[in-house]
Amino acid sequence: MWRWISGLMLFWCGYSAAVCPVWSQAKAEKEIATLSAQIKRWDDAYWKQGSGEVSDDVYDQLNARLTQWQRCFGGEPSGEKQPALIGRVKHPVAHTGVHKVASKVELSQWMRARRNLWMQPKVDGVAVTLVYRDGKLAQAISRGDGLKGEDWTARVRLIPSVPQNVSGTLANSVLQGELFWLRENHVQQQMGGMNARAKVAGALMRQKESTVLSQIGIFIWAWPDGPKDMLAALSALSNVGFSLTARYTFPAASVEAVEKQRSVWQTTALPFATDGIVVRSGEEPEGERWLPGEGSWVVAWKYTPVAQLAAVKDIQFAVGRTGRVSVVAVLDPVLLDDKRVQRVSLGSVGRWQQLDIAPGDQVLVSLAGQGIPRLDQVVWRGVDRQKPQPPTSQYHSLSCFYASPECMEQFFARLTWIGSKQGLDIDGIGESGWRALWDAHHFEHIFSWLRLTQAQLQATPGFSSTRGLALWHQFNLVRQKPFIRWVVAMGVPLTKTTLNAFGAMSWHAMNQRSAADWQALPGTGKEKARQIMNWLNSPQVDVLSKWLAEEHINGF
């Protein structure tokens, strides 16, 4: 169960959880007030209409961020998260809530001081109290603030999975558990929470008859004042129809056992969504002593969210070798699957403008294939939003073959491409190496480095004499590369495969072909043929080809 006391909701959110924004007090108060108002609107929608306007993960992380801001700027975290509802009913036994541990180390410390430990999945649903009198379901109460909740009796009586009649030691009992969305073969790591909590809450809030109530299950996780022996309690619960509790409650012999089971429940099929594992001691105080926030005998170790909330620190622009301007969001660092993430690509300027992201915004990021950070969504836009201006549109596929103050980004992007495996495959030099060479020797265009001498390379600041000598050898060897590699390095809008299909390769032969000739090649349409002709007829490309001919490069 969620949306309760924000002080209990400081989920571990990577590095950024402990970082205070660099804001004036006035700005902090404005940002905190605006986010507080938004969270209150979400709470009202959740509790009064039963609708979840944002996913549970987003809500949880934004609420934790609000608590962080309040503590950073001298405020007190807001208390009760549930709005006042009509007909509040007192719980016979208070809901304590569950303290969250952030790591295996913290859990180990907690476990060392306790005995008779058991573990259960932290089922992702909404908490409820069930009261049985004389063997019949007498009351069902939402958790609310832990002391009082909403009377859900009429709706819960329509849920087939909740036993209406019980016997034996349960005939007069108080049970606490989780109403959850029944799933078939739900694998948490693959499917996530699927907003299961909001679906259950919505079904319980609506007054109309609802067939979805048949899709709700119950998991009992506490029997205050029940049998002291856990196995006896599990057996009694199973006998009356609460079979999931016994099926998913195991002894917690060690922190390693808990860690292993936590991984199992995250990666295998279950009938419910989960968001972590709960460890509890079988030695509980009497129910009359239970109070909200004081359940010292039970803790939860949540899964690290697949997507993390991150604050945008800056928006940066980069010009690629073809002149395309890409946008990157610089983030307060977060941990994703043990990877420290500080930057995420936003794509083109047009996409960035469509996303409407500015410094100070809160975004959700996750890892795509091969561990590449990706933006999932913008979840909160700051109050004071100032977006930087992107570079002018002067860059294109035929610009910046020569170094100039306005061209340096694209110029270095071209050099980096030339040195890469896709270009001339020059071993031992990347972008930082090219920058060091240019800073020292200020060569004119993208191939001028061919004329750097051994002495110059060995004297380059930041290069050892050995590295300079090795690079000089590399520059000499590259002169023997095939003609195709050189025109690809120059940026011809063709692939090596298409160029190989061209046949006899030389600069003269390329210039003899018409647009129709190029269009006839496999995979080369009318637009691509036009691009090739524009490239061949470019004055800068023509000058570079003649310069390469003077250097006796193959094919020129």
C-alpha cells in the first residue's frame, strides 16, 4: 500500500536522492508549493475517484523528491497523504506501515537483532483490514492513515477471493492484508507494476456494480493477536481460504536467503505484481500496541526501480559530422542497474522542442538495449523554466571541412569519424587526441594532419614521445588505405557496399558518372543520387580531392 506518510516513503533513488538543489529560498518555496499542489490533486483523484493519473513508480519517486526538497529547505514533510473522506472507520488494530531498508547491509543489521524471521513478497496492491465476528465477515476497512480508513465492507463482500465465512481460531479475528490485481504468470522484472494498485483502488472506489471485483485477490500478511507459532497461523489461514499466505511465506534463515528469494520473486511468474520483499519477525507485540510508523518487527527491501527519476541540470547541443545537431540532457547522477547515468540523448532539436524539456525538470530514465540510457517521459516541469537556444542551422553535410571558430564541433566530429573503424581505422587516436593535435599544431582541414612530422607529433603536449612516434607510423600506413576508405572518410553519402558495386574506383571515374548512373546502383534512389552529385560538385570536396592527389593517395 502506498500514498501514506511521506516520511516513510523515502525510497532509494540512486545518487540524486541526497542532493539538494541549488535554489534560492524563494524559488524553493515556489517549486515545493507547486509540486505539493500537484501531488494533492493526484491524491484526490486516487482516493476520491479511484483513478491513478500517474504510474505508482512515478508517484512514489516524485513524492520522495518532494520530501527531499522540504528537508533541504527547512520545511517539514507533509503528514497525512490521504484526504479526508466521509464515513471514516476506526481500525480495531492500527496499520503500522513498513519501514524500507535501502540495501542488503541495512537489512543484515536489522535481522541480526531479531529472531524467528519470515519472508513474504511485498504484494503491490491496496492494504485492507478484515474483521470477522462469529465466523462472518463483519467489516472491511481501507488502511487510510493507519488509525482510520474508509468502510469498504459492501464492496469487499463482492470479491470472490475474500472468504465471507471462516471458522476455528479465525471466527473472531482481525486480519491485515493486501487486495491485489489477479495476474496470470506475472513476471515483475519484465512487466513492471502495470499500475495494479490504481486498478484495485479504482474498483473499490466506484459505487456501481463492477465485474472487475472478480479480478481482485487477497494476500494476508498480518494476523494481530493470532497464533504465536507462524506455521500454525499459516495452516489456519489456508484452511479457511487464505491459501496464498502459506504458499508465499518462508523462513528467513539468513540475509543471503532473503536476497536470493527477492531475486526469484522478481524474475519468476507470480499471480500478483510485487515491488520488493518483506521480512518480519514472528515475535510481534499485542495488537493494541500497534501504531502507525512504529512497526519495528517488519521491514521491506524494495526492488530498485527499472526507471529512475532524475533532475535535468543542463541542456547541451552537439554538432555531428554531417551537421546534424543533437540534444543531450545533463542529469543529476542516478544509478540504473549499477550504472551511473548523468546524460541522456534527447535526439534532434525538433524532438527536444516537442518534449519541452528545460533545466530543473524531472524526467524518468531507464536503460535500453546494451545499457544505453533513454528518456521514458517528462514527469514534472519546474516552475521557472529557461531553455537554452539551439545552434543556428548553418551546419549541413558539406560544411566544416576546414577549421574555423564556428566550425570546431563539426570539424572534430569529422576527424573522429576519420579515425574510427568506419573511416580510416587509425589506431590510438580518438576525439581527445584530435583536439590535442589541433591545439598544438592548428592544421587547416580534415586531412592536414598527414603533413605533421615525426618531430611535431612527438613534441605534442599530452603525448609521450613513444605515442607520438606510434601515431606517426599510423599516419604513414594510412596513406596505403584503399580509395574507398578515403572517400568514405571524406563523407561521401554512400556505403562501402554500394561503392564496391561501382566497380573501377578512382576520383576521375566517380566524376564521370551522371545522376542517372548513380541512381542505377543498388539501394540508391533519386534523392540519394542528388546528394552524391551535390557532394561531388562541392568546391570544398574538390579542393580536398586535389590536395589528396598531391599527397599521392590511392585513386586521387
